[in-house]
Amino acid sequence: MPQQAIRCVFMRGGTSKALMFRLEDLPTDRKAWADIFLAAMGSPDEYGRQLDGMGGGISSLSKVCIIGQPTRPDADVDFTFCQVSPREASVDYAGNCGNMSSAIGPFAVDDGLVQRPDDGKATVRIYNTNTKKIVHAHFEVTGGRAEVNGDFRIDGVSGSGSAIRLDFLDPGGARTRSVLPTGNAVDVIEIDGEDPVEASLVDATNPSVFVRAGDFGLLGTETPDEIERDDALLAKLETIRREASVRMGMSADHSEAARQASQPKIALLAAPAAASLLTGAVLQAEEYDISCRMISMGRPHRAIPITGALCLAAACKIPGTIAEAAASGGQDDEIHIGHPSGVILVDAEISKRPESIHIERATVYRTARRLFQGEVLYRAK
């Protein structure tokens, strides 16, 4: 056959979109998954547009979710996340995606993978196999299907939808098994020929590297396009990210860190200030608590990855971090993060233990919607 077909659902989750596969429809040999996902997404693409597949040319639109029966008694479904590179023949299972996590519960209800209430509130317990963590998704069900209509809005997505609450339980050390993998709230990273840079290396939900925008001559209100045009800045941030990956124990050296491009992410932080949004509106300083410009796979995000936002919420409540110093809110407050598309509200509950910091939960609200269901066609190798 010139093409092969496989059952698939295309969904938006938060500010991302992904192909949703049921585990039972994929080959039992997981080594065969990469060719399917790359072909379905249209990668690799030297033009970076993925026009010959379902991808959208940027990391937030080039994702795959695999949903299957639970392998733990405290979960209703298993969920494996895969990040597909638009340009390279690369699939990465290193971390979870918070945005697409919001689509897993509704997918499971609509596909009959879990018991579906006719109407009312549903809770789906999700085991993310990437991070070995549990996520609880709470949402409304109408007529036995996940509700999509509502008045809840998220910046970065036009219109409104039905709110989905995501509670990430015990999210600390998702990749490294420690909230502060180096044991420090701030590390000093040396760059050849440059002044040392301070960074907070935090692992909650997904590992992230937080640096001050001002240390790079930035205000922290720059647009993604402005950041993307600065090749020298992106190269410097990538060097810091790779060194942080090694220090966090995620990579043996910079070469391995380069191959694991999706983790950790790196973010530029600043105190609140008036900032122009992608919509053309102006976000005022009093409308948020901390400014974040996050870079993933070498490109600045148009919004903010959910797992990055949750990691930042935790970092804002850890004494001594760069995030805690930049945030205007208090230790017990919810965190309003300003990003290029607007504001996201997140929260984290932290308890201090004798020799460590423990994150009880991290919470965020999203919307999700099933866009297409049927079969995706791909050219087999």
C-alpha cells in the first residue's frame, strides 16, 4: 500500500495540539513507534513547517499522546507523551506535557476507556509514564461525553470552553528525583568568554532552568520574535541549558544534552512590567506576579508550557531561588505568570521537611477539545 492508516484522534489541550493514539493500536515493539510518529507529523522537515504531515512547525503543535489501560492501581489510564521535532528525525519521551495532560481525561471518557457518568463532574486519574507521576483531571460531563462548552478562557486560545482542573500530585523530582537536583537554590554557570550566570535548576512536573532576563540585557517583556531574531542570545541560553542538564544529572555531557533538546527547558524571568502581548493588547504590571519567556527546543514559546508554568510556581515558593526573588506575590499566594500571550494562574503547595523541600501538589486550569477523529495516514518506510 502507498500509505498506511491507523486509528487516531486529533485534540487541542490548552495551548498545544497532538495526535492521540490508543496503545492497543500501536505496534507492541516500541522501537517501531518513532517511524510512525515522524511520518504522521511530517518530520523531519528541513523547512521546519511539517507540511507533509499533521504537525504545525513548532514544538507546541508537534506532539503525540499514547493512552492505554492502567498499570497502577491508583490510576484509571496510562499516558505516555512524545515530543516530535519539526526539523529533525527525533522523538523525545523525556518529559510530560501539561497542556496535553488536560486532553487525556476527556479522551478517556469519550473513547470509553473509563466509566462515564451521564452528567456531572468526572475525575480521571492519569499515570504519566514519562515522569512516573499521577495527575488528577477534574471536568464536566454532559450526556456521557466530556463537556467542551463553557465560559472559561485561557490566554493563547481564542474563545472559551469548559474548565479542566489538573492536580499534579507529588510533582517534585519528576525527572531527577529531587526538587533541587544540585542541592542549591542558585547555581553559578560559567560560559567561555562570558561573565558567569546565576541559574536556579528546579525539577517539578518537568525540569526547568530559570535565569534573570536582566543578566542578558533584557527587560523580560520581549516578544518571541524579538528573542528568536537574537541568534547570539539563543546560543548562549542553549549552552547554559546543556550545562544545567549535566549538573542536574540528566545528561552525561553536553553532547547528550544537545540530543535531549526538550528537557530541561530554560526560561528568562523578570519582575512585572508593562508588556505588549501577541494580541496587540498591553499587559499591565499589576495584572501579574512574574514575567516568563520560556525557550523549548531552541525556540521561544508563544505562551508558556504548562509543566514549565507549574515548575515556576514551585520555584516561586522555594526560598532563595531566582524565581522567588522576582515574583511579587507572597509564599501563600497563587501565582499569576505573565507570558507573551497573556497570564496563566497556577499554584503549588510546598512543605518543608528536615532535609528537603516537598511539593504536595501543583495545580492549573485548562480547556481541551476533540477536533478530529478517524484515521491518520502515513507513508511507511
